[in-house]
Amino acid sequence: IIGHGVVGQATGRLFKGHDIDIFEINSNIENYKCKYDMIFICVPTPLNKDTGRLNTSIVENAIVCFRGYSKYITVRSTVPIGFCEKYNVDYFPEFLQEHSPKKPQRLVYGGMGYLPLANVHYCTRTEAEMIKLASNAYLSMRLAYFYEIKNKCEDLGLDFAEVRLGVCSDSRIGFKYSDEPYLINGKCLPKDLQEFSNFTNSNLFKEINNIKNNQLEIKD
């Protein structure tokens, strides 16, 4: 496991009982002189504020440094769509929930490798990248939707709690991600939404991203 932050630690928990070595980004792997069944790259991909895209330089450096030590190099960091095909690595996105950081919501693996885990959804690398970003874009959309409905109810003097109850009682809609304060924040949603908005060039996701930015301005 390359990187021992939140994602690296979560990866270690998933493979508890297996022989695991953990390296920081600047570790000297040459001291180990061994091959691994799999190498998982769990390093940061911060948002580049100038371009609004994910900065993958740390992931790229890790791929170069550790390429020769396993047949399967698997990225867990959030990356742009198309990244893993470009660098010929597999993708195993992390779906941790911030309120429950020790339990992934589901397991998705894109590539040619096989995980010794149950209930894994296997697909292509690019499909896994799309699943990761599209999922967080959808959750952002839910928050933006209720944020806008709440504001409109307040403008009209309506009881938003009653409106929310009536809307969410539809089983097709449900109550998840309908709780206040409806802020698109945290470590993953804002940057994943920004990346997905720029990648898709979609008016829908651009507007959701604008709502996120407006929320930040109001908060500041």
C-alpha cells in the first residue's frame, strides 16, 4: 500500500489477514527486493485551483517508482476519467462515507486484477472512474436540489419540513441526502464535482458546481 492516509488505512483494513507492506510516498522500496501480488496507490490528488482539474502528479510518480514490483498496479486515489488507461493501471475507487470512515459503501474494481473480497462489482478501468465521479456528482446534485427547494420555500413562506416530507415520502426519491445543511462540502464531493463538471462540460453539472461555489461564498 503506497500512502497511509485515510484511503491507505481503509485499504489495509480491507485486506486484514493478508501480508501487507505499507510505504509512504518517499519510501525506498528497493530495500525490500520482492514482488507483490498487488500494489495499491493511495496518495493525494488535490484540485488544481488554476485549472479546476485533479492534480495527479503524485500518483504518476508512484506508478513510475513502483511499476516493476507487481503485475497489478492499482490506483485507489480519485483520478480523471481516462487516467488509468493512459497509464495502464487498474482502478479500485474508494467509497468511504465521511460519517462512517471505516466501512466502504460498496466495492468496484476496474481492470484485469481480481480481489480476494466478496461482492465486488467488476468492470473496465474507465467505467470504474466514471462510477466514482458520477456517484459523487449525483450526491452533490441531491444536496443542491434540496438547498434550492429550501431557499424557495423560505421565499414563499412555506414550511420546508412539510414539503421535504411530502417529496421524500415518494419511494423513488427517498430521504437519503435530504438532511440539512445541504452544503456540498467535505474532502471528496467538492473536488469530484469540479472535476466531473469540467470533464463533461455539462450545463447541469456546471450549475451544480456554481451552487457549490455560491455556498462557499455565503459561508465565507
